[in-house]
Amino acid sequence: MTNEYEPDYAVPPGEHLQEFIDECGVSPHAISLVSGLSQDTIQGILNTTIQIDKLIAEGLAAATNRPTELWLNLEKNYQTDLERIENLE
């Protein structure tokens, strides 16, 4: 038995991106320009229709000054949590 807390929800990486946008006062369009990613890709991340892969993570890292590995780990953890929650149901 573990005492590790496992929430019954998953936080998509787009929520972290939205927090960055809100805190820094930048627009998704500005993120798109600096990252080299399309506006559709940025919107897809924000609304969870696009998963973050290495190329996308590299673009987000360039635009947010946060490591590529952070974005990859956020996506990995999100997908793991979704699977765990699905298995609970």
C-alpha cells in the first residue's frame, strides 16, 4: 500500500502554457511567432487536441524559456494520468 496521492483528474500541458501566457501577458500569436509553431498548433495545445512531441517541445522551450524536457514531461504525465483515470472507471 502506498500513501502517494493520485488525483482523479489530469492537467493538460495546455493549462501550463495558458498560465505562461497569462503571467507574461503575451498572446498565443506571439508564442507562435517565437516558437516557429503554427497558430493552429498553439491553439491545439491550449485546447488539448494536439499532443506535444519533441519538435513542438523545442518550439515551446524557445518561446517560453522553459526546458524542452519540461514540456515533454508535462505531456507524458498528462497521458499517464489520463490512462490511470480511465482504468479507474
